Amino acid sequence: MEAVAARAGVHKTTIYRRWPTKERLVAAALGAQAGGAIPIPDTGTVSGDLLQLARQVTANICSPVGGGLVRVLISESGHPGEIAQIASLFWRGRFDLAGEIVRRGVRAR
């Protein structure tokens, strides 16, 4: 908490007022990062869309911030608490993107 406060240029009590526990602080940071939308591609084909989505997700995961996020989400997925809930929402959201592409392809037939 002290390092976060120092980096933000505020006193640590400011951090504790908003996020009373480390878990809450981490959960808020993960939630903000995980909420970053990956747009659903529209290349004209289901296979092209899925390939483009895979490339976007891969680029996100391979970035320094995205890689750290995924490591935390994976490590905390089996534990109770806010971080595990965010992990579940994160993975569900990624799978929903692929599902939407497939549903769109089915509707187009």
C-alpha cells in the first residue's frame, strides 16, 4: 500500500480510505484493466473473425500489463474473494466474444 501511495504521490491513508484492504485495491486495479474492451472483429467470415479475435487477445495477454493481469487472474481463480469474481467475469467476457462471433455466423446462414 505504501508503494502505491508513493507512486500516486499521496499519503497512504488516502489509499486506505478508498481501498481498505490490499485485496480490494488489487481487485479494483484488475477490474479496471480487465474491463478494457476487445472489439468484436468483423472480417466478413467466421474463421477470419475468430482468427482476428485470437490475435487481439494474444496481443493483450502478451503486453506487460495484460500478462500480469492474466497471471493474477489465473492464480486467484480457485480462491474465494473479489479477485476470483473478477477473474470469472474476465474469462466469461473473453469466451462471450467468441460466442458472439459464432452466433453472428449462424444468423448469417
